[in-house]
Amino acid sequence: MNGATNVWVVAKRELKSYFATPVAYVFLVVFLLLAGFMTQFLGSFYERNQADLLAFFTWHTWMYLFLVPAISMRLWSEERRNGTIELLMTLPITEGQAVLGKYFAAWLFAGFALALTFPVWITVSYLGDPDQGAILTGYLGSFLMAGAFLALGSMISACTKNQVIAFVVTATVCFFFVLADLPFVANAIDAYLPDFVGELVRGIGFMTHFDGLQRGVVELSSVLFFGSLIGFALYVNTLLVSHLKAS
Amino acid sequence: MIEIRNLVKRFGPFTAVDGVDLDVERGEVLGFLGPNGAGKTTTMRMVTGFLAPTSGTARVCGVDVGEDRIAAQRTIGYLPEGAPAWPDMTPAELLDFAAQARGLARSERRAAIGRAVERVQLGGVLHKAIENLSKGFKRRVGLAQAILHDPEVLIMDEPTDGLDPNQKFEVRKLIREMSPGKAIVLSTHILEEVEAVCTRATVMARGKLVADGTPAELRAKDPRHGAVRVRVGVGADLDAEAFAALDAVARVERDGDAFVCLAAGATSPAAAVTELVRARGAELVELTPLEGRMDDVFRALTLGAANAEEIARERVEGAQPEAEEVTL
């Protein structure tokens, strides 16, 4: 019996519970409809006349902003509300294994939703000759960003028994990360605050990191950024679970 | 099997568990009694590793729960208060998950689940969502989960709470059947349950253990234990003082038109009382030996000395049925 097995056991249970209720299906349908809608109408996928998926990926940030908290909000707050956290944490499973298991289940699910957008890739490949590498990195970037949102959401979900609070706070926190490197925010910070603050805030912005990946540039710093953000959030998540589980 | 040493848990300024020492041996079924908020659940949560103690230690099967929670939890089966379960899962799925989390291999898993399901008679609802099950079945799912790996230590927080009398009977039978070879701890505030299944009872109040003994010993703490209730014919020349003057009688209380003669020692005052009534030529209408009432002992222990008098007074004023309620 090792840790990885436990993580997988927890993840499997979590994934099953998505599909045992309408949650998974509603999410998938809404996600796919929105992705299609935004790509075609807001992103002007056809009018742009470009064989790439920029019109598709650009909108992921904004979709994730309210769809990812919808997945993550229940991760821990529901366990605490139902009292099932007592069942989970009195089985021989560590807090870390439980946090990872639940997180991977949510991330896999988000990845599954993302994979179901494959028709847009088929479309662009049929209509033109896109840079497949850029599409791959775009998907990688989108997946990493979803993972970062989810990790933040999972951490915040552990703080409260109330899913609505978990949703709103997660969406707000994620919104800050998205806003951080938008020009108007950056300009405002540069105008009033010392330079290093601007650098710092820009550094944690999701947009720059995601932009590079969308264009086919896999910058190590971007991957590290998302990876360390996920690691940090899950570490805090584990601490929160061990301290708040019984309250 | 369970060794608890000076266990303390504080929540901010509130002390929920205040220095508990307790040992439970193999073969014992320990009833953990106490009013709501006495610290029973908190104690159990610390023993099962769900809650870290503020100070003190709990060892289960020789493993310090604070040092190696996981190793301790492998040996424990635990039914949390209210038997929480994921509402969208079926009992079969939940038990399979618990078995996997306990590291059972596929074949063992099937056998273990089959055994547990049979024991708690869960067969008919195995593939229904738990949220649609009745309270009794939900509790059985929790029980099946707790006994799945045939644990050496079984801890149950209010296993029969909210069940109907038939279900209570089944659960108690189950506990009795499993008790050889295991150390079982169950909390309850149903006193008859303690008499029905427990070999030992402890009473907890305000975070402390206030009594520990067999259910019979506990009942003997009632001053009325061993007393007799006497009623004599109308016009008899007998009053409370006359009975109180007997050596075998410690004190006399009025109970309507009857006298309750409390035993002075271990022997029943019945013989002396009968003799006195005969000697005075009075008619003996009633002579009922009384047993200690578990709930009176419970109230006296958990409410403290100040209320003990109130209980005694209440008893004198309102006649109460003398016999212990029928136990299952």
C-alpha cells in the first residue's frame, strides 16, 4: 500500500461522484456550448481567416473564471458540510493524499472537458494548415491554467462549509490573477506604486503566461509559474484540511 | 487495546475534554455515557485520529495515534456520529471505496464486503443511492464500513441514535456478536443500551470521567438501590420514623402513600420491614424491592452534587415507576 494508490483511490471516488450526479453533464454541456459560442462569435473564428486557434484559446481564461470555481467549490466544503470528511480522514489516508486525489480528479475532469473541444481542432485542420505545435501548447497552457484555477479553488473550498462562499471567493481571487497583467491594471500600478510592485503584480498575471503558450512558445518560466502556484495552493490546502477538518 | 492518558482538548477558551484516562481491553464493550456536550464525541475523534489532542496521548493497539495516525487507523473501525456517507454513492460503491482505502486486494475486498453486508443485512439496498435510504439503512452502511476490515478496535459514536426499536435490537445483537476478540467502545445516551450490550460503563460529564464500572455497579450508586417500597393498610400505626428506626434502613422517603426504605447496607431491609409490620399488627399491602435506576445515577453524576438533592426531592414528590424499564 503506497501513497500513489491512495491518491488514485480518492481520485476515482471523486470522479465517480461527478458522473453520479448531473454536475458533470451540466458542466460539460455548458462548457462546450460556451467554448463554441465564444470562439465563433466573440472570437470571430471564421472572419479572422487564420488557421490557428487563438480565437478559441483567448476566451478560456474568462470561461474558467466562472466555470472552474463551479467544479472546485464543492471539493472540500461539501465534505465538511456533509460530515463525510470525518469518514475520509479516519480511513488510513493522509491529508496530502486526500488533497491530491481530489485535486487530480477535478483536474482530470477539466482536462476531459477540454479534450471534448476537439471538433474545433478538426475544423481548423480541415479548413487550413495550422501550426499543430502551437495548438498543442495552447491546449497545454489552457490545461495548466485550469489546474492553477482549480488548485486555488480547492484551497479556498477547504476554508468554508459554504459552497456559495467558496465559489464567489475563488472567482474573485482568480479574477485578480487574471487582471494582474492586463495593461490598464499594470499602468495604474506603475503610476502610483514603486516599480517592483508593478513587476511583482505583472509576474503573477495569468495572461502573459498563457499568451506565450497559446502562440506555441513553451517558456519554462510559464510552466514553472503554473506548477509552483499549483504546488503552493495544494500545500496550503493540505494544511487547511488538517487544521479545519473537525471544526 | 486502547490506552488513553491524560487526554485534553481545548477549543479556544473552552475545554471539551479535560484530562481523560481510560483503558479498554480486548473483549470489553465499553459504554460511553454522558449528556450532550460532555466531550464523548471529541474523545472518540481524538482516539480515531480525526482530531489532534491539545495534550495527552491515545494509543490504539500499541500505536500512538498522535505519532502514527495511519497505522493506528488501520486497526480501528469507526462509525462517526450520524453515520456520514456520500449521498450520491451507493452502499456498494462506498464499501468498495473504503475497502480500497484500507488497502484490501480485489479478492479480499469482495469477501470483506460480502461479510459486512451480510452482518448488517444490507443486501436489498446495495445498489440504491445512499441519499434515498432510510435512516436505519444509512446507519447500517456506516456500520458495514466500520467492520469491513474486521478491526481489532471498534469505535461507534451513537450507533443506535434515531433507529426504531427493531433496528436498535439488531444493532445491539450485532455488537454482542462481534464483541469477543475486539475492544468495542460505543457512546450513547440511551441508558438501557448500556445494560443491554456493555460489559463496562463510563460516565463523562463536563470533559471528565465521573464514573467507571459495570452497569450493575453503576446502578448500585443510586441510593434507592436495594431499597424496598412498603405500603401498609389504612389506619395502621406506622410512620416513617418507625421504619427509619430499623437497623437495616438508612432513611425513609415518602412516595405517595407508600414508604421507601433505603437500605443501610448490602442486605435488603425487606425482612426487617415485614417483621415490623407484622409486629404492629398492620396489613402489608405492598412490598416491592427496588433496583437502582440508571437514569437517576446518570443525572446525579452528570448534573453534580447541587442537583442531586433536587433529584431526590423530585422523586419524593412525584411517584415514579420503581422497576427499570424493560431492557432488550
